[in-house]
Amino acid sequence: MRNRSRTRRVAAALHLVVAPVLVLPVLAGCGGGTGGTAASGSPPSPAVTAGPSTVAASPAPPSPAGTPAFVGTVEVLPAEARQRMTGVSWRPGCPVGLDDLRLLRLSYVGFDGTAKVGELVVHRAVADSVVRVFGKLYAARFPIRGMQTIEAYGGSDDASMAADNTSGFNCRNVPNTTHWSNHAYGRAIDINTVENPYLPGKQIMPSAGKEYLDRRNVRPGMIVAGDVVVTAFKAEGFAWGGAWKTGVDYQHFEKP
């Protein structure tokens, strides 16, 4: 069966322009849980309506002077992305299927002050919210070190964190547990992992994050209470791990 997807493009004012895109067949069966074609017999994900349309979104501040306009896209996973993810960041048995995930291409401002474009994979239910968040971060020129999907690091969260990478979906457990992380549902994002370390117990993850334990000494890329990052994610219903009492996770935002 042939489905058609939509690609949403977001300009500086974040009006989402939708254009039809061909969806190729899934390369592997979906895992159990809420995935699209789960082996457990869960119903498939709803087909995306074909044909162009316009979806209104909350406006964001305009891009800073001299900076290219913010552009983001939301796309049903193309065949190439499905192939590179399978066996690395996704496998049969994961709590969501590939049909429920979306590939986002997002503008961001690097630590060198130049505009760049990165990729995130998230659940379709939060895709538009994530685009709006990153539109606000771009407008505020909040610096991001890099933004690659986790397959660039062989699916290793440790390697991604050590590289200070901003990422989303990864079918994995919460470290040191047998419980699925919200990353495994595509409903969590980690940002600037070195400047914003995860502190489970007495650990510092990644280890380079020890240079940023003093949260009163705010340096570029750090996320602190009430700043543009926390405020933008909160407006979209995301919780911030930096506000947790245990297992503080400054890099982490999730929408259960």
C-alpha cells in the first residue's frame, strides 16, 4: 500500500507549509507498544493526509538581523533514515514503531555564531512543538554545539553525550535501569550535553560536564531555570530534568 506524507516547512514566523512527499515501505516490522505496525497487534499509525495544506503555529520572534530565516521541516521517516536506524537506534521490540517517528531538520546557531542545520528524530505527536521550540532558540541565538541523529554515534548515548551532541530518539533504557527512557518513545531531547550534564547518583555524565557543575557561573550553551530554553519547552508542555530533585539532568527535556 502506498501512503503519502507531508513535509512541513517553518519560516521565521513559524507558519508551517505542508507539501506531499512519497512514503516508501517500512524496512522492518514495528516493535510492541505504541508503534505503528506492532507485532503485538496494535493498529497501524493513521495515514497522513495527502495534498498540500497550511497548519497555523504559534508565531516566534523574527530571526536576528543578518541571520538566515529559521527553517524547519517535519517529515515521515524516508527509506534511507529507516535503514540507518534499524539495528542501531531502533529495532523490533522498541515501544514505538518507525511509522510513529518523524525526521526534523532544524536551523540552529552554532558556538561560532553561524547558522547551521541539524537533524532530530522525535515522535510525531511532539514534532510541531519541537519545531516551535527550536525556532525560539534560534531567534534568541542560543548556541548549540551540534545536532545529529544518534546513529552518527552508533546508537551510543555515551558517545553522543561526550561529543556534546543534541539528540532526540534512541531506543534505550534509562541508564542503570531496565526501564525505557522517554527517548525510546521519541518524546525526549538532550541539549548541549557537556554544558548540561546528567547527574545520576555520584556520576557525572559525560565526565567533561564536571566543568559545568557550578550552575551560577552561566556560560554559553548552559541551560538554567527561567532561561529561553526552559521557557520555550515549558510553553509546549515539556518537563525539564534540571528541576528534578534526584537524578538531576540539566540537558534533558521530555513530554511523557
